Amino acid sequence: MKWYDTGGGDFEQAPIGTHPARCVKIIDIGTQKGEYQGQANFRRQVIIGWELPNELMTEGDGKGKPFVVSKFYTASLGEKANLRRDLQNWRGREFTTEELAGFHAKNILGKTCMLSLTANDKGKTRVTGVMALPKGMTVPEQVNTSVYFSLDEFNREVFEGLSKGYQKFITASPEYQQILAGGNNPRAGSANDMDDDIPFN
């Protein structure tokens, strides 16, 4: 998966504030239908998740484990895209022209940052800022297993290990339906793809 030029139930919420974090999850959910100013729109979307190693859950099956927070993005590095803005703030620099030709999602797995978390009007914690980790700050070792899922590089085992909620998004996408039909994803093998990963830092 390369990038080109949430609600929630009654779960324990991560504390608001600014926290050191590490990216542990990248999930491509394919093209999803949305609405803007009363008009339907369709956008390829990705979910990025981070663990907060210094903030541990106190309830349920996850008790004693770091909170994991996620954010939905349109999978685009267009000039006004939120994904591009957050990645540039995270990296502490803008993308080069070469990087904008195809930045591989895997580059951010395991990378540390600072997250700003706020609460929405329903009291749910959401990610509102992604920033570079201050110089000299260290982050505890990763606890949660990294998860990477891409419809361009479909892996049935990884798909089946995802939550039912994520699977529901993915199975509704035309990319997944095309895979079921035995076709190739139209983005796979695109001339814009670059074989070599571009370093995140």
C-alpha cells in the first residue's frame, strides 16, 4: 500500500492531553462512501493506530496494557490532505517531490511521535494532533503487535485477524469485492508505485 499526491462504543477512553506514542497499526479499509454538503462522495481510506505506552488501561480484557488510539484518513498525500499534514508534522519536515510520487505506508510502523488527544462532544477521545517526538525523549518498548493490512497486498490471514468492525468496513469496499471476484486491484502495479521504500526520517 502506497499513498499518493471515529466513533466507538462504551469503551474506556484514553486520557486527553499530549502523550508519547508509537504507530502499531495501519489498516487500509478501501474506498468508503461518505457525504459532504449533502452530496455522496467516495474516498479511499486508511486507519492509523498508535499505542500510548505510558497510559495503561484499567478495565476489561486490556487491563494493564497501553491504550491504542486510532484516526481515519483519506489515503492521499494531496496538498490539503490531513494525512500529508500530520505526516509532515510528525516528520518535522515537508515531503520532497520524490516522496510525493509514492510514500510507502510501512515506513511509519513502529515510529514514535507525540499525539494530542481531545474529547469530542460525546466524550470520546480523538486524535487531533500528531507531532515529532521532542529531541532526547525516549519511549518505552512496544507492547502491542504491529498490524499492517493493505488491499493492494491482500493477506487473508491478516484480514481474518482484524476486528469485526474493521472487516465490515473492508468487505463493503469495491477493492475487496474485486478481490473476491478474482480480479486485481486497479491500484496494484500502478506506474506511480516505487519499488524502494523512502526513509521516514
